[in-house]
Amino acid sequence: MRRPGASTSSEDVQLTKHSRSERERRKQQREDVARIQAAWEASVPPAVAKEFARAVAEARARPPEVRPDMAPGTAPNPPRPGREPKPPKAPQRSRRSY
């Protein structure tokens, strides 16, 4: 329930509450990844780094993969062999003949 006159700016809205230690740990992890990535980029030859940067930019430009329209939690795997669903029964004809 919102309070009347409450601010709705994006910096005030917190969707998930995390502890201070978890936020600090995640911040530290992001900094570590950035430091490791910068060290790796400095260690590879410029041609390889340029090719890698091009491939990353190309991958980021692609639209996200279209997922099948399935119920949430449904595995996108086909049934195992021998476990296929049975075909629907054909409607029975009337036994009467006039």
C-alpha cells in the first residue's frame, strides 16, 4: 500500500531487499570482475582483443533468443522414446443401422 504523497522515483523504489553485507559483496565481485577483465585485455595481443571486442558487440546486438510458448516450469524436452502421448481415440460409430 502506498502512502499518499510518497515519492515514486526510481532511486526510491527497491524491488528486492538485500542485506548491506550482500550488497557490499556483490559490489566487490563486480569490481573484481572488472579488474580481472582489464588485466586479461591487457595481456592478450591487440588483434585478439579487437576481434574479441567485435564478437562481443555482435553478440550484444543480437535480439534475445525466442523461447517456446510453454507453461512456466515446463521442461522444453520432448518425451522419451516410448513415452509419447497416445493419439486421441476416434469417435465410435453408432451400432444401429437403419
